[in-house]
Amino acid sequence: MTNQNPMKNMAQGLADMAERMTRLNNQTMMAGVAGMQPWLDAYSQLFPPAKPAARCGCQIPETECPPYCACTLDWTMAPGDTRVGHIQIKNTSKESITYSLAATPLASCQRATETTPQLEPSSARVGPGESLHVEVSLTADQSWRPGETYESEIKIRGKYERCVCVQVEVDCAEEACCRIEMGEIPKSVHADNWTKHFQCTDLCFEPITPSRIDRQTQDNPNAPR
């Protein structure tokens, strides 16, 4: 026990010394920072931080370019159907402009067809502030299949080029048909209003008898027999 006390005292002394050195280093560092603070303040006064540019009266107005496709003629057609649409082109320039229009063949899944929208007129010279009205007509080909989508572009050239897109969705032809079921004369059944225990049965329509057919034929020779 006597031999261990000096070692323990030595270890405690070393720990105390390390703690005092750490505390001294922290105090020295804080004193150094405090001593440099006047220099830091002077630097900030000589070189102030950059401020964002003032926006008052300095903003540049920005505009976006219009899309190449000005608008779309969107039709749903069955094979053999015809659709008619219109394009209005207004000359916003201060001088007359000659416009020319040309349509590309309709295509589906990069498969071009021989069908092209028809344009009337296809060119004209338009004065300032005036408008050109173009009629667009299209007849769906009989070979087009329901569910397919065909697209075309009507290119418009003036001082520059834009286009009107054409999109056609092929649908089944609607059949103009009215189906009627006619066999025996239908009958209506209702309770007897007097006894409430019996039912009455009446024909819904007047039966056609041979004598009635002859009478109708005399009145109208073109009536069906």
C-alpha cells in the first residue's frame, strides 16, 4: 500500500496539470480573438458586404417566344366522313404581307398517307390590320381503321413560318338504325275497378284485319300491303 500512494499522487498531479493547460489554452485563444476584434471591425467598415442590386426601375421585361404550332384542328371522324374548319390569319404588321399555306399529308405512327387537308385559298396578300380566312376541308380515307390517330401540319409562311396542327381520331361509323320488336299485339292487364278481385285485359293497339288493309289501300294506293 505504501508503494502505490506515490504513483497515485503522480497520476493525479499529471491530470491536474493537463486540465490547467487546457484551461490556459482556452483563455489564451479567447484573449487572442478579443485582441483581433478591432481589426475585424475595421476590415468590415473598409470592405462592407455586397448588397443585392436594387430592383426599382432596373428590371428588364422578358417575353417568351410563341409556340411553332399556333393551334390545333381536332376532329373525330369515321372512314368516309368529311369535316370543314377555318383558319383566320390577322396581319399585325404595319405593311402588307403575302401569306402562303401548304399542308403535309396525314400520317399515323410515322406512316404517311395520300390524304392531305384541302385549303381554300392557299395564298393571299393581306393589308395591315386585315385578316385572311382559309377554309380547311378533310375527308377520312376508307382504309383508316378505328382507334388510329392521324396528324398533319398546315404550314403558314409570311415574314416567318408557323403552323396549324391537324389531329384526326378515327372512330366507328355510327349506324342510323332504329330497331323495333313487333310480333303479337301486346296486351295491358289491370285490375277491375268494380270488384278489385278480377283483372281486365285489353289490346294495346288496334288489330289490322284484311278488310282494314283493303280500306287503307283504297284510301292510299301507295300504302304497303
